[in-house]
Amino acid sequence: MLIMSKQLNTSWGGVADWYGELLAKEGTYQKEVILPNLLRLMQIKKGEMILDIGCGTGFFSRAFAEAGAEVVGVDVGKELIAKAREQKNAHTTYYVASADDMPVIKNNSAAKAVIVLALQNIENANGAISEAARCLTSNGRLFVVLNHPSFRIPQASEWGYDEKKKVQYRRLDSYISESKVAMQMHPGSDPSDITWSFHRPLQFYFKLFSKHGLAVNRLEEWVSHTKTPHGPRAMAENRARAEFPLFLCLEITKIS
């Protein structure tokens, strides 16, 4: 689902097989949390065009098509697009393209667009949002899902446990400052297989949307679906999961 800007390689194309297998599993956040909530918010209409920016192997694209949409997916990872095309149908089309440069997509052509867990990995976020706005129809809607920037800050946030109060808490070492962090793609992989994650505070995104004629009309925060069944800290862990959201979803409308 990650996109490469022209400056840094943040594509997950090199681990396309692993990534495709991950999303095929039961119990993932993508399947259990993000997808059902997106389908609820998007209210997909039969035949409308949806642009999936950073589509990866097409997990969300296929679900949107099954709901009745005509879907165009783009991703800079050619290996990811190859995987998506293996499962394509008459209602999905895929292109290799960077989020900040999508000439294959016509102006004002998409009724809805999504950027799911990808904007945080795009260096040129300004270019990506500019392109999304260009491709949307008037009053078209953009849905952005992020690792929650207030609680999930790469290498600057972590869980802690207060033994006296029996409370699990979330520690933040920074928030307002923007950062760029090298991240290993997945546990057990070659340590040199890294991608880049960009932390930006909420004001960064809201200013960016406004700059490109977009207005946020809905904000939702989604928590984990998992539970700790037993153990001395089960109650504290489950309460913390319910209090600190993993994901932020923004529904944004093109107003100019």
C-alpha cells in the first residue's frame, strides 16, 4: 500500500509476495477494521468510478469493485501491480504510477478516491494531495486512512505500564515536529529492506487539504478489534486498546 515519491524509495514492491499473503489472512486490521468502516462511510454506488491511490496488491480495489464500483488502482510498485493484475476482473484496472504524478488518470474523473495507509509513506504529500484533488469530480470525496498521527509516531511513541495504578498508557516523545524514519519492511526480512515513514501532525494535513480546495467533513478514529483473553494485564491492555485508536480516517470533499 506504500508509494514512492521521486525523492525516496518507499515502495513495498520488493516484498510483494509477503504483503499479498499478509492481506489474504484472516484477522488483519485491513480486513477486520479498515475495510468494513470504509465501506460504511463510502456508500458506494453502482458504476461510480473510484480511484485507489497506493492500491498495493488490490485488496481494497477488489472489495470496492465487489460493492459495485468501477475501480482504478495505482501504485508505484510494479511488483505489487503485477500481483493485483493476477486477480483483476472486468471492474478493476491497475496502473504503475506514483501518487504525486498520475497522468494516466483524467481530470475530474473520479467520484471518490482513497489513500489507505499510504499518505504517511509518501514524501511528496503535497503532490499526492494535489493529484487526488485534480482527479476528483466537483464535490467528489477523498478518504484518507492513516496510522493515527497523534498516537502512532515512528520511534517516538510506545506502550508503557504503570504497576502502581495497573494502567497501560501511551507514551509520546514528540508530536508537533515532523519526522522521517527508516522502517524495516517486516520482521525477519533483510535489514536492508527498508521503507520510509513520515510523521506529520494533524495541522499539516488540514492545511494541505485546504490548500488544494478540499474540506474535511468527517473524522473518525478506529480502535483495534483484538482482545487479550487472559493474563495479569489483560484488563489494562484491553482498556488501552479501546482508548487509544490505531487509525484515523478523514472524509474530505472537493469544494473548489
